[in-house]
Amino acid sequence: MSTDLFADYQLGEAYDDMFVAEHAPRPHYRPLHDRLIQLKIEEMHKRQQAADLSFLHQGVTFTVYGHDEGTERIFPYDLLPRIITAQEWDKIERGLAQRIHALNLFLADVYHDGRILQEGVVPAELVFSCHHYRREMRGVHLPHNTYTTIVGTDLIRQPDGQFAVLEDNLRVPSGVSYMLANRKVMKRVFAGLFDKYNVRPINQYGRELLAKLRGLANPQRANPTIVLLTPGVYNSAYFEHAFLAREMGIELVEGRDLVVTNNVVYMRTTAGLQRVDVIYRRVDDDFLDPLTFRSDSILGVPGLFNAYRVGNVALANAVGTGVADDKAIYAYVPDIIRFYLSEEPILPNIETFLLGDETQKAHVLANLDKLVVKAVGESGGYGMLIGPHSTAAEREEFRRRILANPRNYIAQPTISLSTAPCFVDGRLEARHVDFRPYILHGPTTTIVPGGLTRVALRRGSLVVNSSQGGGSKDTWVLY
């Protein structure tokens, strides 16, 4: 029996998922802890190799651009699960359902009556200056008023261990395939341990997603055709597009596979044209239809937006949902919840400074070394300054950017993300993590009990994105 695996495990100031104090695991982590102290390093290496091989055989990859050694990589995976109690999950589930309901009402309002803007709860200029606001969506009616069918919301633990929302992802949220692949691998690599815990299943996600997509189809279409629209094999998330299409048993198509005739969308098949009723699109608004948006796009379908506007095809997610994705709008989500639902937010936001406000901008510029600055429309860890880890030159560059376009940035306190044990370089070490559950919304809201726990695999790093050296681990939600 060996305890060497925990020899270098150090607790920092952040909340640690496994330990209350040194060598004192939390009750729901005790079975995992007890199992790990019985394992030798060689056994852990064997299990890691088995996990890597499983990912390789499944083709679980992602793309990193700009690296000379190659762009296609196995998605980094940590062997140890993250464990969430039933009580914690109950609050997360209720909080996310509340948040998504309010954001759908907000989007419907923004593109129709604009009541929340008229009453000054959210500044109209903030909405209309958003890069993802689409004037073309004004007055367009959607099935069940559903703007965001698929949502990935990023959560972090605060120092007291309570979860808070870091940001919303309502356009084309990615990563759910890694959640599903992680579980398949974990059930093989730690089969005995998995069986010992009473873990809620997540393999129903594909069925639930398909049901939500079918719910968007015109009810007069008895057997609707649903497709997944991908930008193609060179997209960083192509593995996920193919994976989800297989999970749902639907066709994976590119823009060139679709054609619009008389405002009806058809798919080219060997048997001729087949009408398409619902498109789960993984193509951004800008590239969706060259006749309406970017004319140089070769990824979209000419005429698609007109077919959408008249109701002959449904899109998930809706065009224009990026308004609610904007990191400046994020600051107003608690007020949005209060306005539409007359409820207090169940999950809090992180304190956010809006740089269009002169007082807040002056505070941020004076404290760039202490804050995190983010571009409002970026994702993947890009367009971001982490003040305490930045150089003077990087801070000066962001100062210039903020002064040139303050609307394009927000700032937040530097929060030390919670940590969880990870198997790194032959030992267990604490690494910072966040959590992205996936919400499926329609007439009812479904949240599969789990999500993607993303890991900052570099020691000391707070950036969990795979494009920035991050990885993931399986998330166990207990009954």
C-alpha cells in the first residue's frame, strides 16, 4: 500500500473539492480517497494509458490552431472524477432553469416589445450596440418562444464552496461530447469505484436533445427531418458535431448539402431533395446565410434566413441569441430574473465592472494588476487579461484597448477557482477547475445531471479552456 500519490498534494487558499483540511477528505469523497491511497503509481499510469487509448479509439479530439507540431489532439483527460452531492445539484438545477427561463423571456422581449428596455432595467444602447444583436430578428416569431434550446453555463465555486455563474454560453455552446466520452472512459477505467458510488446517468442526453429539437418542428409535419449543420472537418469542434449526429441518429451536413427553394430548405440526397424541418446549427450567425449576413461566407446556406423567418424551418439555437451571451449583458442577468420572474436569483453572478461607465472604468484602469479583463464577445480564453499573472506590457496593451473601445470589455475580480485532485506527472496535485452543465430548453427545461468539469492542467493556471492548455474530468452527481 502506498500513500505517495498524495505526497505533493498542497491545499491553497481556494476551496478544494476533496479536502476540508490536509488529509481530511469530505464525506462524499472518502471512498475515492480510500481507493487512491491503496493504488501504486504504476497502476495509475496503466489506467491513464487505458483512458488515452480509449479516447484515441473513439476519435475524441479537438483542434488547436497555430501550433507547428500539429493541430489535432486527443482531448486531455484527468483520471479522477469530480463529485457533486445531491443537495448541491438540486440548487444548481433550480438556478440554471430559472436563469435560462429568464434569458429566453429577455430575448423574446428584446426582439419584440422591448419592455425591459423601455423601463430602463437594461440600457437600450447596451443591447443595440451588441455585436450579436440582429435587427433582422425583430418581430420574428419562434416555436414556443424558444431562443436558446441548448445552453452551456459556466459555474465556479466561490471561496465558501457555493456555486456562482461565471458566464453564459447561448450561441453554439460546445463540450457536451466530452462530457459523454469522459463517462464512457471512466466506467471502464474505474469500474469498481463507479459501481460503488450511486452516480446519476447522463447517457440520455442525446435522446433529450433530439426530443427538444423535434419539439421545434411545425406540428403539421408528422415525421420531421432534423439535421446538424457543421462548418466542416476543419472546425475545432468537428468531432463533437459528428458525435452528436450519431448519438441522435440524424444527418450531419455542411452548407453545400442544403438548398433553399421557395423559402423551403432541402437536403441533397442520393434519392433526390428531402425537406428539412429543424437545423441544429453549429455555424455562427455571421456565416449562416450569405444573402443576409456575411456575403463572403461559404459555410452557410443562401436563402436560409428567409425560410427561417417565415417559419418553414426551425433553428437551434435561434439567430440573435448572442445578445444574452454578451459579457456586459451578463452583469444585468440578476435584474433580468427579477424583472420577468419576480424572483431572486438562485445562483449569483460574479461582481462585474462595465467599462462604459466612467467611474467603473477609472477603477479598472487603476487596478489592472488585480482584475481579470475580458472582451465581451470572445470565448475560448481569448481576449483576456489575468491581472496578477500579467506583465506590465500586457497591462499597457489592455489599457490602450479599453480606452479605444470601452464597450468591448468588462472586468471582474480575480477569483481563485476551486481546486480538485488531478493525476499529473505521476502524482496527485491540486488543479483549478470550473464546471459547465448543459441545459436543454423548450416548453420544459431538462438538465442532464452532470456536466463538463474543465481543468487548468498547468500548475497555477486559472485558464481551463482546451485551446489554452486545459483538459477535463468526469463529473459524478450523486443520488
